[in-house]
Amino acid sequence: MTTVNGISDFLNQADTHFKVFDMGRRIQEMSAEDFLAFEQGKTPYLWPLQQQAWLAIMVWNDSSASELVIWFLRFPLDAKGCLTPTIRDDFVYRLLQKAEGNRPQGEATDDETNPYGFKPKQEHMASFHARAAKILGQPASRFYQHAQDYFSGKPGFDQWAFVGFQGIADIATRLDEDNNLQDLARAIPLLPEQPLDALCQCLEHEQIDDSLLNALGQRIDTELAGEAPDCNRLSLYIRAISAAENQIVSSGQIQKILDSSAGTNAEVLAAISGRCWTQLTQPALMTAFLEKLAACPEGQAFFNLVIIDLINIPGMQAPLHEAIRNPERSATLARAIGDMFQNFTQ
């Protein structure tokens, strides 16, 4: 059997091009260097979720870019957040068994041949395929033109029922094309809730600029001004602004939501911890977040779960420790921290 030293080596020997993406916290590309260091066990996974690495590996060759192979993989991580050689080698062994010659065949997604495979959520699949098409220089889907017409306001914003989700994903992925950025900035304050919800699910994977961030900020202000803010919608807004280029402004929006009556809602808090880890490195925001987390009606189990998930993200340990040791923390937060440590030591 051919000697192969890891996944990258397998793909290089097969004379393919490949790109690696995180599919857990958001769809974001991982550099070849970072992936190699991860699969060799030299560095922890950059964006762990539930103590696992959720990956998409896109594979193609020069002769036929249309014959795209996509592996959706979920690898368990060790206590340090690293991939173990045993798991990596087992996956490579399965690839070698399935391969013909040195070329990977088919999609490694079925449980029988690949116990590491998983099926992404439908909305994530739409965003991933939109990004893959753009990377490969392929046209957007057949739903793109209809979505483009809709967000430009041509049919009227009430005519959203026949706008396909894939078209919305294409728009979000191609903000730099066809005046899409400008059209969305004008449309967001006017959109009905349903198409805006779908758009937010797609924008969470994009580094939006100030024009879209401010437009979404208007919708956040409108929602918070109501007597009973919709926490599900606020969580979608949080996700949509999470990767914004301007982290200072997005942090201000998150702080505004935390300061509202929705600040202790579990869905809102989960959206912040799951998508806004870069903003949470700011001490003031981390402290505010932990105070609301401790006051969440879901109780101690939810508090522990969120803290465990956050502390496994590289770079989050120091901000968490600083906030946890803050002598000015409330009695509620101090009690939640004490109960968490007691739970861990039992």
C-alpha cells in the first residue's frame, strides 16, 4: 500500500488542488499551513465546537474543476484540542482503501466507509456551495438572478415567497459583484422578517462592512424598542454581524442586546458564545456576557456548557480567566463560577 503521511499528503500525491474550511462556528477557510499543523498534531484546532473539528475539504483538479469532491468531516479532539494520530491515520487508511490509484474517488460521507462524515445543515450547504462556485470561478446558481432582482427592490419587498435560499446565499457570497452590497444596505431596513432571517443566516459567514453592519443595527434597535423583543430574531442578527470587519461597532451592538431584557435569553447567549468569540476577547464585553450567562434561567448546566465550549477555543483562556477572577463580579456570577468548579472536581 502507498505510504501516505496524512490527509494533505494523500491529496498532494493524488495531484489535486484542495481547500479546507471550518463548518462549525461559521464557514471560513483554513490555510493549508494551519491545516497541516493541525493534522500533524502540532497545533490545536482553531475553531472547535463541542470539542470537535467540523471540516469541509473541497478537492478538484485542473482537468475537470466541475468534478468537485467535498468531504464533510467531524473529528473528535483530545483534551488539548488536537487531532490524534490514530484518528488521522484511520481516516487516511479508509481513503487509501477507497481510492483507485492515487486519485480520490467520490464523496467520503457515508457512515459505512467514513465514520467521520456528517451532513451539514441545509442552510450551511447552500452557503458552502455558493462559496465553492465563486472560488472555482463558476457562475452562481439559477436562483441568483431572482434574488438579485428581489434585493434591488424591483418586484417589491413583499414579493419574497419565491426567492430561493440558494439565491440568497449566492448574494451574500458575492457582495463585491453586481452592486449586491449597495442593494442589501438599502434593502435591509425595509425587508419583511422572513427574507431578512434567511439573509442573516447567510451573512454570518461573511465579513460585512459598515454599511451592512449599520443597516442591521437599525433592525436591532427596532427589535429592542418593542415591548417583547423576539429573541430568536435577535440571535439571527447577532450571527449576521459576528464576522463584521468593524469589531468595535459589532461589539457595541452585542453589548446593547446584553443590556436589554433579552440579555439573559439562552438563545441570545448561545449565539454570542458560538459566533462572537473574537468580540468576547474584549474584557468589558466578556464580563457583561458572563454576568448575563450566570443570570440565565437555564441554570448552572447551561452556564457550565457555554464556559467549556468557550475555553476550548484557542485564545479564549486568558480573557475568560481574567473575567472569572474579576473582584468586582456580582454575587450571582461568583456563585455560578464556584458551582462550576465544584462540579468539575467531583
